[in-house]
Amino acid sequence: MAYIIDGKKISQEIKDELKVQAEALRSKGMVGALAVIQVGDDPASSVYVRNKKNACAYIGIESLSYELKSSTTQQELLDLIRKLNGDDCVKGILVQLPLPEHIDENAVIQAISPQKDVDGFHPENVGAMVIGQEGFLPCTPAGIIQLLKRSKIEIAGKHCVIIGRSNIVGKPMALLMLREHATVTVTHSKTRNLKEVCKEADILIAALGKPQFITADYVKEGAVVIDVGIHRDAQNKLCGDVKFDEVEPLVSAITPVPGGVGPMTIAMLMHNCVESIAGKE
Ligand code: GUN
């Protein structure tokens, strides 16, 4: 029987720690808001945005909501970001991705002040992460490091195989695991012998975005499996990139979906917001 890594419980612990920190900052007059911008009304994005605003309310951080029409022009969005960059009350700016096709995601990310980039997506923060300097870390990979550490799973010296090379998860995950002294392999859709490579992993991180793709024959006995995927199966039930029922009996620890990585992303966003209010970045 695998140890089920409880992301809901660990994220709650982190949020409770942050609530205390935010209160201490407030008592010293240090406050600030998170500006949350959504363009269009994609239902999945609306759920994420709502969860982010609820987390702010829980921690005691003000959130400012900008719900923009899907027809919003890139210039209008950039103008709003510039206004928020110049507003001293705003300590964090989050633009929910994906954006409508007519808007250049990179231009938007680069317009956000690196000091307010609580998603950790700005090239300046990405660069700082690459060379191990201070900066905002991207929330999902940082949350996975916390899941492992707080579950007392050793990382140093382990072989970590990451499936997926996105800018939001796969690539930064590789850098953070390297920072923790893992030996890292990044795989992707063109990787040859994917099963064999995955079977070498002590820690397997599935972020490929394909429902229940990772079956028992991708996994070494006793490995730790982290599932970043979130999908709906044919019965409309939430599932991940990993076929949980088949993989769980084989491994030493695994994250469930839901209740694994998902809640950690928001906890780490709150962590970045509190750091920004504290003036650490
Ligand atoms: N879309 C999917 N994940 C994320 C995230 O971590 N931040 C933002 N802003 N958008 C996302």
C-alpha cells in the first residue's frame, strides 16, 4: 500500500502558516493586494480564479478582481498591467492563462513588473531561478517540492524523471529538483523508449497532460509518483495523468487527483504574495 501524499492537508498547513505571517505583517502596517486578471470566461479558468480569490480571503490578503471581456485588446490588457505596476497598494499581479488567441502571452508576462510577478513567469524571475538567485518561484513546481519535503521524502541523489517540458511545470520542475540535488531527466513527446526511461525513476513527475496515460508499466516498484494532470474521465470524474488504481499498489508514495498537486499551486501563490508584501523579492 502506497503512502497517499495529502496535498489538501499540506496546503492547509501552509495557508495557516501564511495567515499568521500576513497578520504579523499587517500589525506592522505592511499590507497589499493581489490583482487577479481573467480575460474571457473559460469555465476552468473561472474556477481557478475563484479559488485564488478565496485563498486570499482566507489568508487575509485583499484581492482585486479584473474580469475582462474576451474581446479585450492586447493594448487594453497591457495598459491595465502598467497601471497596476505603478499602484503601490498592489503587491501581486496574476494574469490567468491561457489568454485568447489574439493576445501574445509572452508580451503580457513581460509587461508585469518582476517585483509583482507572483506567478514567477517573468524572464527575470525565471533567470534568477536558473542561477539560484532570489526571486518568485513558479507555484506548481515549488508546491511539488513542498509536498515532497513535508512528506519527508528525500530528494538528494534520487533520479527524478519529469514527463513534460512546459514553461509552467516541466522546465522549472527540472531546475528546482536540480537545486535539491536530484539527478534529473526531462522527457517529452519525442522521447524514445519513454516507458524504459520512466521505469528508471525514483521520483516520477507526470505533467504531460494526457488523462491516465501513465500505467503500471511506466513505474518502478517503490517509486514516488507525483501527478500534475487534471482531467475529467468518461464518467465526468476528475482524474490525473496517472492511472491511479493500477499504479498505487506498486509505489511507495503517490499524489491523488484531486487533492494532490492542485491545492499546492494556490498555497504557493499565497506564499509568493506574502513574500511580496514582506518586501522580500
Ligand atoms: N494557468 C494554468 N496554470 C496557471 C498558473 O499557475 N498561473 C496562471 N496565471 N495561469 C495558469
